[in-house]
Amino acid sequence: MVSTTEHTKTGLDLERIRQEASDLRSQLAEVNEEKEQWFAKKQEVSDKIVQLITAIKQEKQKRNSLTDVVKIDKEEREKLNAIIKQKIEEIRKFQEEHKGVLSAPKRKGDRKESPSFLQEQIDKLETRIETEAISFDTEKKLRKTIKDMKKRYDSVKGATGAFSDMRRLNHEIKEAKAAAEVVHRRVQEKAKASQDIHDRVLEMSKGIDPLREEEKTILKKCAELKRKAASITAALRDKQESQGELRKEADKKKAEVRKEKARHEEAILKDKEVAVEEKIKKKQKLTTEDLLVFQSQALNLEKAASKGKRNEEERASQQQSADAEKKEAMDEEEKAESSDGKSN
């Protein structure tokens, strides 16, 4: 026989465990929410790292492109310097070969020393010899003058050509030096730009390590919250199992109490039925209470019919409640596992 005290104690234990399970669900929800917040921070830091690495790669590509251009420009500058060196060597050799002509004094602006003037004078003298009647001595002097002038013509013409070649070589050197200077400035500008980018890359790279350390700290916190959530989930599962066992025990005791009460009422009613039947046999007057006994017999029949249906409904309700709590526990576990998967 189940006492009222035992039945009450079971009910109190069930309510206590139900409350503890509710508290654990609240704790688990708080832990999961905190874990989501930390995971969001971790994702934010990870995104910053990815963005920084991407930016560094882009800067390195720019730097490498500039470095390649600088390499090409340096090669061009070396070619121009080689040309300059070659032209200077050509001038040196030319000066050596035409030392006599180039070192001869030249009267600047003296038209009489020009090849065209000398040729003109030679032509005039030769025409005079051919067309005029002159003495032998005069012709001899004129021919000697023509001979001297031709020598001077050859010398002046050679010097003029040498100076022209010198001017050409000097002009070529000047052009090559100007081109080399342009390339040299371009090399310096692009080399500086490349170095600036390199320095910027080094500075940007310094920001990665602190972010990685921050990411490690956040991951440790996420792991800590993951373990805490797993512990709470395990405790909640235990509480739900205990809750299920206590509910079964409470239902069992409740059924026993009902049965005991029904047996007690049935015994009393049975005694009254016997007493009523005895009155009927003795043809004694039936009281209102006696009539109620007859009514209770009919009610008992109805109760017996509905009792089976009610018990079936109670079992179905209990099973539905147990299924709902089991589903709720599974939802909590899935939520915790989903959160753990994200944080990993």
C-alpha cells in the first residue's frame, strides 16, 4: 500500500528535477549564446587575417612587377652606357689617327681657308693659264701657286671631314647620354616605388602575428565553452532520465493509490449493497441512502467502462509528454553540436 507521504515526496522530487532540468537548459542556452558571440569574434579576426594576407599578396605583385620593369630598364641603361663607352673609344682612336689634322691651327671665320674658296681660286688660275697669253715664268709661278693651293685644299678638306666626324660622334654620345639619363631616372623612380611597397609589406606583415595570437585566445575560449556546454548537456540528459524514471514511479504510485481508494470504496459499497439486499428480503422500507446505493451500482458499471478508456488516454498523454521532453533534449544537443561545429 502506497502512503500519501510517499506519493507527495515523489511528486516533489519530480518537480525539483524538472526545475533543475529547466535551469540547466537556461544555462546551456546562455553558454551557447556566449559561444556564438566568441565564434563571431573569431570569424571577424580570421577575416581580418585573410584580408591582410590578400592585401600583402597584392602589394607583393605590384612590387615584383616594378622589380621586373627595373631589371629591364637597367639592361637598357647598360646597353646605352656600352654605346657611350664605344663612341668615346671611337673618338679616342679617331683623334689618334687624325692627330695632325685636328691639331693644326684653324682660323675661325677665315673664308680663304675654306675648301670651296680654295677650289674657286684654283679654277680661276687654271683658266687664266689656258686662256691668257702669259710668259713662261709667269705660267711657272702660277702652276706652283696652284700646286700649293691644292695641297692646302686637301689639308683643309681633310680637317673639315675630321671635324665633321668628330661633331657627329660627339652628337651621338650626347644623345646616348641623354637617353641613358632618362632611363637612369626611370630606374631610380621605379626602384624607390618598389622599395616603398616593400617597406609597406613589411609593416603590414607585422599586423598578422598579433591577430593570430588574438585568434588563438578566442579559440581557447570557444573550446572552454564547448566543454562547458558538453558538461551541461550531459547533466541535462541525466536529469531527463531521472525525470522519466520518477514520472514512471509517480504514475505507478498514483495508480496504486487510486486502486487502493477504489478497493476501499468498493468494500464499503459492497457492505451497503448487502445491507440493502437484506432490507429488501425483509421487506423493510428503503431510505434515500439505500436508493443512492442502487444508483452507485449503475455508476460503477459506467466507470468500469470509461476507466479503460481513461487509462489508455493517460498512457498516451504520458508517452506524448515523454516524447516531447526527449525531442527537446535532442534539440538542445543538436544546437550545442551545431555551435561546436562552427567554432571548430
